[in-house]
Amino acid sequence: MPEPVDFEIQSGVGVITLQSPPVNALGLPLRRALKEALDRARDDAAVEGVVVASALKLFCAGADIAEFASGAFSDAPFLPELLDGLEAMDKPVVAAVNGAALGGGLELALACHFRVAAPEAVLGVPEVQLGILPGAGGTQRLPRLAGVKKALDMIVSGNPIAADEALTLGLVDKVVDGRDAPLDAALALAKEKAAAGDIRRTSELPVNTDGVDRQFFDDYRQSIARRTRGYFAPERCIQAVEAACELPYREGLEREAALFRECAATPQARAQQHIFFAERQSSVIPRLPKDTRPRDIRRVGVIGAGTMGGGIAMCFANAGIPVTVVEVKEEALDRGLGVVRKNYEISAKKGRLSDAQVEERMGLIRPSLSFDDLADADLVIEAVFESMEVKQQVFERLDAVCKPGAILASNTSTLDVDRIAGFTGRPQDVLGLHFFSPANVMKLLEIVRGAKTAPDVLATAVKLAKTIGKVPVVAGVCFGFIGNRMLEPYAREAHRLVLEGATPAQVDKVLADFGLAMGVLSMYDLAGIDVGFHVRESRRDQIAHDPSYELIADRLYALGRYGQKTGRGFYIYEGREQKPDPEVERLSEEIAAELGIQRREISDQEIFERCIYMLVNEGADILEEGIAYRPGDIDVVWCNGYGFPRFRGGPMQFADETGLRTIADGIEKYRDSLGEYGRMWFTVSPLLERLVKENKRFADLG
């Protein structure tokens, strides 16, 4: 392995080159090597100026996040102290930002006296997305260069900016094109500044408070309150920037450090860092043969031009992959592609696409009324009605038409992928690709591995998911896979609680207050009560022992109340406004009387425990059965597909923070207190029970 930093002198300029793959993370080895190189440059009389550059495609992606868990991030040289020493040098230091400079990487560039960037460079401080704030001077230096308004927005949102905007703001001094241009320009600038004796320390600049008045920070807090609800770090980011405005630089640094420590010790930081790592681990397939090579996917087919099929087609067109969309009737095909075009045109109106890009993407989508047009496809995804009979017809036709080696995928959300594979003579080429609606927006892709799915097919799906901008999670075959299987007990309890005396609004408020994007009954209304009904119809034999099982939803279906699409469901909808419906309460009272369910006042705590604890319990069963590889995979599914709050890290991370004994004891409590219903459904998962006995956490499973 090469040294993490290379140092050489070029025409009187000491060039410090970061070369620590994959992202020049500022872990302890790189920090030590960087300090040594800076010391050499400072002490060598032959060195008149210094350039900090990178041998990789990016400049520096920031701190080594793994050090946060171990505490090694504060080992000497501590990054804030290292950057203070860099800035204090009496020789001009220029950063050659050739690519992404993120987090501690941008803080490194800010500590340099001048900055040169390539056009493709992006600069940002995404620490807030990890539950912390820039802790190496970023909250104090950035407002001095970019101004308080832009600095605050960058720090609180975590969103990066492009090089041209950074130039306009004064965050970089030059933007230069060409492969070696940033380094060449940085060398020239270092020589120029050395000759002029010009050193500009960011810490010595005044804070740029243009447009900032007394009310600014309070107004800003109010503007972000909704989207940052439940998160700890955003408010501390604001306080750190306020400190930059109100305190001398050194005192501001001390305030920044105190706020950083405060953030780092929170469950939100642990949760956000957990989900960060879990999303990167979810694409790793255990026990995959080392010689496995993904197949080439150059052309894709989609069966069905409805909401899901059209959204899936957009995913591939967005990635530049030609896709053929097949429908049975021309009217449905025209309608579906019309919706796709409308979606693209809306994006163009918002400035996200040019008119030329709209036409380019539409040009990649080929409409067809014939399965024969899929003969050259490398991958075909069916997105038809959720019926095993319909799936059978589709896969038998695909088996006859598609070329050998083509991958056949089902977008089913609940059905048995192994049965679907059995409708073909090539089960090794079949798997599930469960997109979430709207498919062109939602990041999650559940990849369902069948019993006979070939390793290279699985590897292809994971690689392809990344190509089209999805977060892949591999699941085994069972009802609902990971996400919808866990949704079942969570939703079951919500429905049952309404029969026992809670209102839909109370149930949903408890879940929304916990941090979920919306309550489960509101979600049923959004997805369509008719959709849930048809899922239950396919498994009546498995739920027949419980006559109360989501019965209120069945009755709403019978009344034609399908949710938002009909203006009536668990709620009344007038435009976008959702209102409680007294008729639903009367209906729940009637059903309770019919089934002999004693209605009572339900506490918010009971609603929370019954819904969330059973969600966790089902996750434990999924792990026990090997449906999910890792607890983190479950958390990725629920944070990306079901609106589980990232500041809680997912259901399994939340359980670890809460304590598994608390979860298990709660389940046992309801098993005892809910009579026959409790004995029917409330059984602690064997895995959860075992972990409690061994005093372990889900995280200990790896």
C-alpha cells in the first residue's frame, strides 16, 4: 500500500498529494501523514508555497466516520488542531480541488489560504445527515467566505454546491478546466502569492452578514421546523453559525466544538450514522462466489404502462438505458406514456431538466403492443396486476419470447417469486424487483432472491439498482418479503385499535409524532383501501382464525370507500385536506359490538407499543428465518420505503436504543392483557427472546 500522502517539491512549491483510497477519508493514518508533510513544508527553506492536491478523482470526502463510534476521531493529530496549524503557516497554501470536497474535506480546503477548483468539483458539509455538525472550523470559516445565508443553508441542509456557484460566492478563487488544470493553476497561484507575500487566512476575515438582521435566525428556524422535526443536529448547526456572528473566531471555535460533542452523544447521531453504513452494506451479498460477474444489461423491457410500469420505465430512461414498454391495448399504452411525458415536462418547468433532455429520455422509451418486441431485451420487468394467474400468463409468454440469458423479474409486492419462477423453464434467471411507488422517485428497490436465482442474476440486480439510483436490499421469498411482511402486524394492530376504541386520527397522530412520514391508516388511504383488500383476499386462509382482522378496512371497501382516490376512506378528503369522519367511528362501534369487543379509552402509549413493538418483533422473525441478511437491511427498507424516521435509524436500531428487554416485556404484557386476541398474535420472536437472554442487541448480529 502506498503512503496516504505524497510530498514533493516542484519549482519551490511543496506539493502535498492525498492518496488514500477510496475517498481520502481523514482517518488517523491520513491525518498523521498530512501533518508530517505540512511540517516538512513549513521547515524546508526551499519551499516558498504549498499546494494540497489529490491523486484520486475526488479531493477528500471528509472524516473517517467509523472513527466516531470508536472515538479515534479525536486522537492526535485532532483534525481541528491540524487545520489550525495549516492555516497558521507563513507560506501560502493553495487547495487544488479536483473533485468532491465534502465535510472535513471542505474544511481542509477552507483552512488553506486560497482554493482552485475543477468545474466538476462539488463542495459541501453533509455532517448534519450524520447527526452532527462540521467540527473542524467549518461553521466558523464558511460564513466568512460564502456569507451567513448560504453557509447556514449548506450546513443545515447538508446539500453541496457546484464549483461555479462556489466561485460566485467567493468560496473558491478560480475554476479551471482540464485534467491537470486545478493542480497546474494551484502551483501557479502558490508561486504568485509567495512572490507577493500574500497570505489570506479565512479565520481573520470578517463574517459576511449581508442581508442578515436580528430576526434572521428565528425566521430561519421557523422555515425549517417541519422538515427537521425530530432531528437534533440542525438546531445546533444554527447555534454554531450564530456563534460565528456573535463571538470572536477562537470563541466561536470553542462553541462549535461544544455543540459537536453535544450532537455526537445523541441517539439521533448514532441512528443516522447507523443508517449511513447500513445503506452501504445492503449491496453486499454474503457468500456470493468470488468469480461472480454481473450480466450486461443494455436493453430493458417493462410489461405494463400503468403508474408503476411507467415509473419503472422512467428509472431506466433517466440512466440512459433504452426500455421497451409493452401494453395490451393502445389506449392504455398512450395514456401511460402520456403520464410519463407529463412527469418529465413538470420536471422541465421546475428547471430540473432541459427540453432537450425531456425529448432524449422519451426517445429511449419505445412503446409496443407485442411481446415479440422483447426478444432482444437483457432484462424484462413485469408490472401488471397483483394476481398470480395474471403473473403466470405473463411469465409463460416471456419464457417463450425472451432470449437465453435474459433476466425475468416480477415487480410483485407480496406474491411467491418461486411460484412465479416455476412458470418458466429458466428459474435461475428469475427474481423479484419490487419497486416502490412512485418508482421514479422512491429510492428503495427490494431484490427478491428465489430459491433457484443464479448468483450472477442477483449480482446484476444489485449493480443495476445502483446504476438507476436506487438503494438495493436483497430479501428472501415469503409473503411481503421484508417491507410488506413487517407492515402486516404493524397495520393489523392499528386497525384493531380502532375497533377497541381509538380513533384513526389518534392512531395516526401517535405514529406521526414518533416521526413516521404518516400514520398507517392515512397510508392505507393513500395507497388505496382496495389494494389492501385484494392482498387480504389472496391470503384469507391465513387470517381466518381472527374474525376482526382488518375487518373495518374490508367494510370500507364494501362501501366503495377506497381512500383518497374516492374522497372517502378512514378519513374524508376535500382536495388535499384530510378530515375525521364520524361514520368511521360509528362503523367501528358496530363491528366491535358484532364481535363482542369491549371498547375502552386507549392510551397513546398503548398505540405506540402495540404498533411499533410488533413491527420490531416481525423484523426479528425475518432475521431468524434468513429472509434478510442483516438487521441493517431491514432498517434500510423501512427508512427508504415506509417513511420510518432516519433520526431513529430504522426499527431494529430503534429497538437496540430502546432495549430489547423493554420490547419483549411489552409484547408479553399485551399477550396477557388482551385475552384471546393477545394469545393469538402477541408471541415474542425466538430471536428476540434469545438476544434478551444473552444480553445482546440486533447490532451484534452483524
